Amino acid sequence: MTLWAGRFGASMSQDMAAFTVSLPVDQALWREDVAGSLAHVHGLEAGGLLTATEADALRAALHQVADEFDQGRFTFEPGDEDIHTAVERRVTELAGDTGAKLHTGRSRNDQVATDLRLWTKAALSGLRLDVLGLMEVLAARAAEAGERYLPGYTHVQRAQPVLLAHHLLAHGWAFARDLDRLSDTLVRLDVSPLGAGALAGSSLPLQPDLVAAELGFAGRFQNSLDAVSDRDFVAEALFDLALIGVHLSRLGEELVLWSSEEFGFCVLDDAYATGSSMLPQKKNADAAELARGKTGRLIGNLTGFLATLKGLPLAYNRDLQEDKEPLLDSVLQVRLGLRALAGAYATMEFRYEAMAAAADGPSLAAIDLAEFLVERGMPFRQAHHVVGGLVRRSIDEGVSLEALVAEAPSLGPEAAELLQPGVPVTRRRTPGGAGPGPVAVQSANFAALLEAARERLST
């Protein structure tokens, strides 16, 4: 029997039930549904709507339901269209007529909003630890790299040498922003909708402040219409997750390139690679490729849900049932991606010699030659033209750039020394830059950020 069968003279058709049922997805919220119901019982008791005996009976039944879920013994029935129906049906079986009082003053509208906020709060809190874990891996590998360097790229073309530590920490700062975004989203979603009812509250003496505090929310809703219809927190979470996915995709794309024979910058550990069903020699960066590929799915979850929200009037509409599947999916995929890439980056072997060889091409020091001329009074645009001309001559005439620089009247042997392997990267001195001095400061700042994040998340 449905929770609203009294209004109808006929039961729901099987086709209608198959289309509207949400239990396969929302059963993942059983813990939150039980927790919300326990808090609701406390509020009903405090408001004088349940006797102590009735409240105890409902609490006992809810705890038994939780035990049955925990132990895999809970049995769903054909009429259980969602997790709320299933829990209430079982509580009524256990507590008899008292079970019929569980839903007093409550609608599935404020109930599901509460369940989903509780689930999202726990999920994003857990994901912050996974983001932090990847940041710590990047910081550890950066420290291990010391002053080893590789080419920095723009347009996938070698541009300037940068310290490997600088490159790895660039990813670290992106994930630090992801961490902040998750924390900001948690602040805004930390509101209890229980007590809003279907849309307008109740005439009964409910206790929404007490219930909010018992569930660990920072506060209760201010507007009942908003409370049951608001899914901003889902959209925000999906955006946060999609952007984490974009950052994982960039990390994955790099790993695909670096581990190829063409780059040869790293070798994946066997535990984080796969082989080919046909080609015996293959070692594939599948985790990195999936991090790249699944990001399209994360973006789709976000844009699809925004399209669901865009035309909805106040307050609750059944369209909002479509909030859980994209959110649960995105949380799972991001969690798996963070852990897989953290493992891959923690265990892979960097090929420092190959990185340095790729970064030691004389043309990568072209900007250093231009800045050498600037330091001696030549306007930058003129210096750029002079050095660009030497690079062109080196390519066209097959003459080494070093020889041309040494012979150039405006440059000479002193400037030619700037083209020696390992020299250009040491000249990056500006704050936040890619040379040893700035990177040492950056590393200390990132370590302090990690320490503060660990302390914040531990509380």
C-alpha cells in the first residue's frame, strides 16, 4: 500500500510504478532516513505528540531496522517505492499502530531533503580527505624531486625549463582550491529542512530547532517553500565534483603522455597499469585514461541536473527525484579517481634523465638571452627580435645556437653560458616562479597549507 492510498480508488499501474519507483537509487540513504526518523521522533516527543512509551517503541523499531540493514537482513516488499516507504512500513510492522504515528507532521518532501543533505554532508566530508591525500602525494613527490627539472609546455610545445617540484605543486594548488570549494559547499548545505512539511510547515507543535541540532546541522530552514525545493547544494556539489574531475583529467592526460615511449618521463608501477589482451608488450595507463574519460560523465551529471532544475516552479516537484542518481554517481567516480591517481603518482618511477634531456635544448633558453639583453638596456621587443632571428638562423643554417650567440656582438660568450644544461631553470627568481629559490618558498607554503588542512579536517 502506498503512503497516499486513501485518496485513490484504484492502485497504481505496474507501468506507472516502474517509472516512478526510486528505491534502487535512494536505498543508499537508509542510514540517513533512520537517523532523520529518530530525530523526528525526539521532536514529536518533545512537542507532546508522542508519549514516552510510544517514542521508545518507535526508537526500538528504528534501531532494529538499522540492524537489519547493517546485517543485510532487511527485506524490501513490492509496495516499497522508495526508502522512506520501506522504513516506515517496517517500523509499523514492528511497532504496530504506534508505527503509524512516525510520519506525524512530516512529508516525504522535507524528509528526502533532509536525508540527501545528511548524505551529501558525509560524502563531501569524506571526499575532502581523498583530495587531501592526493595533495600529500604530490607534495611528497615534489620534495623527492629536489632540483630536477623538465620542460614546461605551452600549446604542448616545449617552452621553458621548470623544476619538477614546481610542476607537481601546480597540480597541488588546483586541488587545494577544490578542497576549499567542498568546504564552502558544506557550509551552505548545513541546514535542516525537517519541519517544513510538504511546503508550508505544520499546525502541530513540531521542534525543528531541536531536530536540527540532534542531526548535527548548523541550523534549520528559514523558509518552508525553499526548504523542500532547494537543491542548490546538489548543483554546487556536482560542480565541485566536475571540477575535481577536470583536474584529475588533466593529471591523467599528463600521465598518459609522460609514460609513453615518445616522452619517457616516467614508468608506471605494475599495480597501477594494465596490459593488452592481444599485444604482450603493452603497459597501458588505463587509470589515467579513465580519469580523463569519466570527467565527461561528471560534467554530464552537472549539466543534466541543472537542466532538470531550470524550469521548476516552487515548491516540490517529482522532477527533484532525479537529484540523487547523478550525485551518488559523481561522488563514487571522483572518490575512485582520486584514490587511483594518488596511488599511480605515489608509486611511479620518474625518469629524471629523460626530463632533463628534453629541457636542455638551447632554444628553451631563448627568453634568458632576451632578458640578458634587457638587463643591458635593450628594449624587450628589440631583444625578442634579435634572439628570434638567431633561433631562425640556427634552424635554417644548421648551426648551433650557442655558436651564433657567442659570435653575436650584442650577446657573446657570457650570454652563450646561459645555454648550458641546467642553467636556465636556476634563473627563474620571481616569487611563485619555477626556479630553486621561489620553489623552496612555495614548498614551505604548501606544506603549511597541508598542515592546516589536516588539522581542520581532523576536527
